[in-house]
Amino acid sequence: MFFNQLGFDYIDNSTYYSLQELEFDPLVQINNQADAINVYIVDIAPYKGRANGIGSQALVVKASNALGSTLPHEVGHCLNLLHTFQGTAANTSGCAEFIGEIYPNCKDCGDEVCDTPADDGNQNDNGYQPDLTNNMSYYDNRDHFTIGQELRMRDALAALSILQNVVGNSCGIVEGDTVTCSNLNTVLTLTNSTPPYYWEVINGSMEIIGSNTGNSVTIAALNSSISEQGAIEVSYGNGGLEHFNIWIGKPLALETGSIVGPDVVDTASIVAYHYESGEEEEDIGATTYEWWLPYPYNVVSPIDYYGDNWQVSVNLGIGISHVFTGYGENDGYIQVMAKNKCGLGGAKIMAVAHGNCTGPGCGGSAIVPPNPIPNSSNTSFSLDFTTYPVGTYYIYIYDINYNTVYSGATSNIEKTVETSSIPSGTYYLHIHDGNDIYTQQLIITH
């Protein structure tokens, strides 16, 4: 993502020299260009900068802050980014992001971006370890957005109607797979461009197969032992240049992260595991993750709850949320590996044995009735917490790929969970009471 300056203009009106709070709205309507992020620079204002809302195309910034981190911070708001401390810090709207939970709520709470650590706005306090240099924080020395934030901004440019005219149509776009192998060539295509073209490998052990002077190019890794980041550039038209990062070969081994979940499990119970990554997926070449369970195990749907083997319905993704430990009392290893189309990287391994499972991630008797009570139209179901200990109960529904389709919280009431927007299918209901996690399979039909 990059920005082009479309021009500048002056507002000949001394009223806005020293901007007052109530003057913001009329100011950002003056000379507002619908095809741009409009930046209004003033000498004096009651703030360093302010965007015209989350998902907007205008912002105000003080002249003394225009060349610092305030401008990218406010542009981030325009492109749908929240503060890193949103919902977690006091007096902010939304729900708080958990710290190091087996079932992270990062997609639904906090800033709703999973590669920005939970932040309560107080630096490294109360167990929080925020990114102190993130552009969307309130800390000093801000200098970057994360990959997750970049993807959220791209999604906003694609989805928000107010930003549709902001997206340029005069720049080339490289399209194609972000991974190439020695035995699986990758074709990249430059769209929205004009000749002449010239493709060139900038770094990495890969080669161009065939012509490098068309709008498409074929590349491949030099051999199967390579695992590294590479890049290719293409020049085109009258001075156009595009840079495209591509991973070469299998992913690297998982080294700095850890597997979170029980290392002692009950026989024939439901448990869950999650990989807390210490690496960015782009830095190790991962497009997903693959899990192996203690042998013998089965990847099967539906799960046979009378079988001897470990079982899981889907063994791909950052976590596996509904794992059956089997009756066979098979001890062994939980393994997770980064995966892409070239193969698997080295595994992160955790030994696991059968015994008395305690703590987060263990199975156990469900905290809700085995069959949540649906309403007459099958658009919701109720969970009765009126007889349970006083406290807050966090409710999550995951699909078989570990994607969150519902999250919410309740006190000691009969809670209605709306399912009208969730497609019919098999899901997993998880309830977290602050200490333990209780899981069960959930069938949604409409």
C-alpha cells in the first residue's frame, strides 16, 4: 500500500487558524475531495490530530505534528484501525482483549487485530506486554503498522463505501501466489499496467523460467532445500515499478513460539491446543499450520466418541479447538508445523500423557446443559446460568476451522445466543468462567 499526493490547497479563512472543537466538522467539508484522504493542517488545535471517524476520508493535524507519527496514526483511523488499547484500557468502548488465553478473543475484542498484543494503555503493566512502537498506540517513538493492521486497512479500502473513490486505479498490481517451490512453479501477473515490462529477481534463491519481458512471469525455487524470503520487481510503462515479496520453499521450523494446552489429559475427554506464535507467518513462510496428535490418531468428521484413538475434525490452523483424547490411553506428542504448498517446516513439540487433567484447556463436565435450548424458529438458543456461581461467563462458538463465529459474555441470567446469521452446520460451543474452559459440540440448523 502506498499513497500519492494529489495536490494541495489553501483555505483563506483565519477562523480555522486556531481550531476550536466545534469547528472540526465544518472544516473537513471545505474543499473535500471525494477521491482522496483529505489532510487539513492547522496551526493550533485542541489535539495533535483527529480523524473524521473510524473509516473516513478526512483528518486534521497540527502543523507541528504533521511530519511525525500523528499523521500515520490518524490515517490508520481513516482506514478503519482502532487504538491498540481499545476496549482494554479504562473508559474505552468495546471488550477487553485477553492476555495469553488458550482461546484468544483478539478477532472480536481490543483493536480486533491478532498480531497486536493486548494493551491496557499503561505500557508493561499488570501482565500486559504491548507493542510500544505501534502507530496506533499512544506511546512515544511510534514507527510501524503490523501485517494484521495492514490487512485490516486493505479490507476497509475494499469494503467501505466512503473509501471506494480513494483507491487509485493508475498503479500496477502484482497478482499471484506468495510461495514458490522447486517442483511447483509460480506465475505472477502485473495487472492495470502498460508495456514495456522487465521482471527481475531482487533477492532470494529463485529463478525466472522463460521470458521476463511480458506482463506475466514464471518463477521457481533453485532447489528443494531452500527456505527463505525472496523478492521480485517489475518495471513497466513510463517509470512504473512494483515490488513483490515471495517465500521460497518450505516454511522454517517453529522455534520461538509455544504450544498452549494440557500436557496431561483425561481419557476420552475433549481438550484444545493453540500455537502462540513467536514469529510472524510471513517471516517463516507459513500459509497455515498442521497439527499431529499422539499416534495413532484420526482426522475425521464426525468424531467417534467411543473410539480408542485421538481424533480431531480439522487439524489445520493456528489452533485445534475440539480434540478427543480417545479410550486407548495413548501417550505421545502434540506437534504443530508451519505449512505452505511446498510442504511442512520443522515441528514444535509437546509431550502429552493420560492422567488427571486440570487447568485451562482441559475437558470436563459441561457448564451448560448438553443440549442448549433452541427457540421455535431455530434462530437462537438459550443457556441458563441462573443456578451457577456468581461471575462472568464468556461464550464462544467456533466453526470446525477454529474461526470465531460468535463471542459474548453474560452474568447469572438465562442468556439468549442469536444464531440467525450463522450458517447451518457443526460448531463447537466453548464457555470460559475465568479459570476453566468447558466445551461441547453444537449443531446449528435453520
